[in-house]
Amino acid sequence: MRPHAIRFGPGYLALALLLIAQSAGAVDESVVPAATADAMAQAASPQAIAEYRRLFREYQQARAAFDEEAGAYWSSIAEKRRGRNARRREHLAIGLDDYVLTQPPVYAGPRRPVNPEPEPEPEAKPRQHKAIPVVADLLQAASEHFQWTPQKPASEVEFKRAYARVASVAGLTREQAVRVYSFETGGNGNYDMQSGLRSGRAISTAIGYNQLLTTNSVELIAEQGHEFVRELTQKAVQLSGAPRQAMDHKIAVLKKMVAYARSVPDDWSQHEKLADTPQGWALHAMVLDIDVGPLLQTHKLLTSVIFARAKGYNRPLSAAELEMMNLTGDGTGLDMVTMPQALREQVPTSNFFQRSGYERNPVAIRHNTVAKLLAITDSRMDSNSNLPGAKELAAAF
């Protein structure tokens, strides 16, 4: 069961980093070097302290007023979302009145003043960083817990051809597959590409052409695993000797993985817990396998197509629309996809976020309507589809 909270992958991460970099030259005047602060503290006069306290009161009042306004705004966003969900359950039409049409308030008051006599800061405790597994960790987990190693493709183009075959049979179009690949990987990604990998560390567990997270792999194996076993069993019939033995072993491993993934209720949060275990890492290693990897990649997108059809949306999804569902979760994505163009031009992107997520996402803030967000997604797909990796995938169909 896929989540409804918005999630942005490497494509949007790249856009976000670009926007952040453009503003990196701006200096926060409230940040003062320690030496300067010490000098200010030594020279602080009663008048300076009194002025600071006056300015700080003004700042507190301005922030309190803003927080009250922002709180009311985001409460209205949540209320409208609940209303839309209720109307959908009753099969009622969704209109412009079902969305908040104003942009989120932006704080424009005074900055927090610098204290001329700052108190010494308590010694900071070292931050505990959660370990994010990389491909080597996934392979080790698969070996230790399932005595298995993914079958790697002989070349990148072999994996692309395998993916194209599976996607075509499943009903995905070349345009959908290639443009989503172009957006998610930057147009040149490999089958084992991991999000933000630098010096052996990654910022996410997202891997592959559609950038599957560990939780995606666990969920897909839980929900589609028996179908994957059937596909591999049909392949095994055509093999003999060592290849047949290897395939039989892979099928046995996959069956054990299906049992593990189905050991909890079919719920995203439950799958997320499993995904954060070494056994869950081992399941995620399946995305690297030449036989199972294309199935996982394809069904990651196919579940969104099926979801849209089940909700009565039978028009073919554009690649940008499919990407919205891929990134944000099917329910939230379909909310945007089913919106007429006239509404897309008017409805702010904030309608599909929690406050904390929105305020950390410069892409959604800059491209602040549904139409603009889809347009920037299409634009990035256009440019990246001309790169060698994307052309190679297109030729595989």
C-alpha cells in the first residue's frame, strides 16, 4: 500500500540543489563569528542591551503574528484535503473551491537581533547519523541472510533491454519509461545508480532507473512477489544445466523474501520498518538482479497506472503526470493528475504538502502552482531525454 505523503526523488533533489546554490551567496547578517560576539559582549553597554531587548520583543511579536497566520493557513490546507478525500469517497466532483487558492504566508518581519551579551552555548552533543545502506551493504545482506547474490547484467544495455521488454509487455509506453528514467537519473543513470552517492556515502536508498527506495522494494515484493515467482518459473522451464540451477536457487530465495515481506500487514509504515533491517536491505538487492530488477522497476510505475484506472481515470498518463504519482504517492499524485488545466494554473502546490516539507522544498516554492510544477518536470525530461543513457533506453524498446 503506497503512501500518500509527498516524496521527492533525485530529479527534484537536483532542482532543489540548483535553487539553493543560486542563493548561496546571500549572507545571513544574524550570524556573527565567535570572536566578534566576544568583542561585542565585552563592549556591551546598558544602552546596547536595552536596545537589543526592545528589538527582540518586536521580533517575537512579529514572529508570533506570522506563526499564527501560517498556522491558520496550513490548518486550512489540511481541512481542504480532508474535504477532498471525503468528496472522492462519495464520488462527488472536485472543484476550485476544494483547494486553498492563496500562496502560503511568507515571513517579512524583522530578523532576530544579535544579543550583545550572548550566553555561552552548552557543549553540543555529537549528532547520531542514521546509516544509509549502499549497494555493497545490500549485497552483503543478501549473502548473509539469503545466501544469494544478484545476477548482474553483462552490460548496461542488457539491463535496459530486459527492462524495455518487461515494461512493454506490462503496458508502459516507451515515452513513459524513457522520460521517467530521464528525470529520475538525469538521463545517464545506470541500473545500480544510487541517489546522491559520494565517497561511499549516499543521501537515500533510492536505486535504479526509477529510483526505488528500500521500502518500495519490500512493498513490491510483498504485493507482487508471487507474480514475480511465476515469471521466473516460466523462464526456468526454458533453461537447463547450470543456468537452470541458478534460476531455481533464485526462485527459492525470492519465495523466502516474499514470505518475509508478507510477514507484516500490507501497510507502508510496516514495510518501512522491515526495509530498515538487514533482511530488508537484502530484499532491496533484488533491484540489481537482471531478472527481478526490471520487474521491480516496471511495477513501481505500473502500480500508479493501475491505481489511476481503478479510480476511473482512463486517459493515458503523460510521463510528467506519471512522475507526479511516482514521487508523491498515488493518492496525492492523482489529485494533481485529474485536475483540469484551468485549475492547474490556479491551485498552489502547497495543497499537496505538509508545512515542514513545503518549507524545505525550494522547487515547490519556486514553481508554486500545479501547472508550473508539471512544466518544470516536463522541461527537465525534455533536456535529459537527449542524453546518451536515455537514447540507449529508447532504442531498447
